Amino acid sequence: MEEALEKESINQISIRNKERKSAWYLFLTMALCIGVGQQFLDSVPGLIYLGAVVFYAIFLYETYMSRKTNKELWKLWEARWSEHKRLFQLRSSFGESLQVFLPAILMADYSGVMSIIFGVIALVTGFRSGDKKWRAKQHYYEEFQENNNTNTA
């Protein structure tokens, strides 16, 4: 949990900017893979194109969210995730599997069994880390509420 607390912050704008930067680098990595594949291979798998599009979409979403104020971002947290821990874990699980295990799934020699095994491992790992992320985010949300109540009083 301490690692999740270190990655989180009461300043949600900085967190969104970090996520935006991460998505941008993942998109550039996929674009590089496409470029290298087109240069040295006859064809590039469609999943790599799909990965580039997905990471670019994530980058655009994080850019949009990073333009909101800290208070707006915490209101979104309260409305969407504060009372929905399992749903947050599931969402985090899919995000984790995309970012961490997509290359492993793609490099499984297109074996359906290995892709399924890597996919299940990714979902389980993401679900467990989603719990830690939710607790850290909830901790900082409560801290934000305390600071907000202190400032208004």
C-alpha cells in the first residue's frame, strides 16, 4: 500500500500529467514498432496498429482530464469511484493488462493458449493492484476533503 501511496497525490493534476506522459511514450513506442516493422518486415500485425490507436486515445483523454481543476477531478472521483471499489479494480485491471502485458501477449507467437494465460495473469495482477490504488486514492480523497473543510471553515 505504501508504494501506491507514493504514486498517488492530493494534487490530481500532477497524477493526470504523469499518466498523460506515460500514454504518450507508449504511443511513441508502438509507432516505433510500426515503423521498424514496415521497414524490416513485410507486414505489421494489426494488433500493433490497434495498440497505437488505443494509447493515443488514452493520451487524448488524459490531456483533456489534466486541464480540469483539482477540485473537479476530486468531484469526479467521488461520483465515479469512491463508492465503487470493485468497479475501479476491474477498470484498473484492464488498464494494467493493456500497459504491462500487451507486449507479452503479442509476443506469445500468436498461440491462443499462451495469450489467454498471459491475459488471465494480467487481469488478476491488475485486479489486486487496483485494490491498492483505490485505497491510496481514497486516502488522499479523504485528506482533500479535510483540507477543503478546513479552508472553508
